[in-house]
Amino acid sequence: MKEQGFIHIYTGNGKGKTTSCIGLTIRSLGAGFKVFFCQFMKNGDYSEIKALKKVGETTFPGQLEIHQYGQKGRLFKKPTEKDKSAATKGLHKAMIAASSGDYDLVILDEVNIVLHYNLIEEEELLKLMENKDKNTELVLSGRYAAEKIVQKADLVSEINSLKHYAQNGVPARLGIEK
């Protein structure tokens, strides 16, 4: 019998929220769990997605589903109607996954920023949290986690930036930030 699943939030302005989601995905796959990994506001062949797909296909076939709901290169630009449509579609798919009982771990990477930009309704995300299967672990990541979302979670980690070389003009580097 599965254990009770909790709700995690990884938020803050520091580097490492998606990386934490990737680490938990790997740990869960190693434990034999089935994982639904959903990225919002991102779409593309990022290094972490390439690695996860390869690991999923070769080492853990049938245990990992990856979905992206965003436009290429759009994460730090002003959101558009296409972003809103993608976010709504992703949230709907995530609601089904989280409530189905088919997954041990459901990760919604960057969903907090999607909510911050009003691309989804707070009530809809709260409904997803409320209706998740009791044994499914749910992770919500991204900057600007809303207070009601934080209050509903069981674990909240805030990742803060004390210093980052990007402040000195260093662009995202392959294998490190992308």
C-alpha cells in the first residue's frame, strides 16, 4: 500500500527550483515510482529534459511522462494569449494526472509563476491541490508562490539568491542553467 502523498512547494528567486524537481524525479524513479513531470512556460530541448527523456526511455520505461506547456524561449518575457492557452491546457492535464491515482509523483514545474501572471486561476490550482489522489505526492515550483497556495502545502522550501553571476552579465550556460 502506498503512503500518504504530501504537497511540496519550491519557490523563491534563487537558482535551483527546477533542479530540485529533477532530483526528486530521479529519486522517485529509482524507488520504482511512476512520475508525471509537467513544465509550464517552457518548451524545448533543455538539457534536463533531454536527460530525463533518455533516462525514462532506457532505464525506467513506462515510469515517466514529460509534458511541456509553453512556447520556446518565453519564460522571462511578457505572457501572451498563447501562453495562457498553453497554461490552461497544462493545468487541465495536470488535474487529471494528480487526481487519477495513476502517478506516485506529479510535478508542476513553474506553475507558481503561471499563477503569478494570471494565466490560470488561483481557485483552479487550489482545486487541483484539494482533489489530488491522497497517495500522490504533488510538487509545485516557481517564483512568487501565492499565499493561499503556500498555506495549503505541507512542505515549503524558499530558495533565495544571495549572489549570482548572471548579475554580472553572464548568460545561461549549457549544462548548468540550460
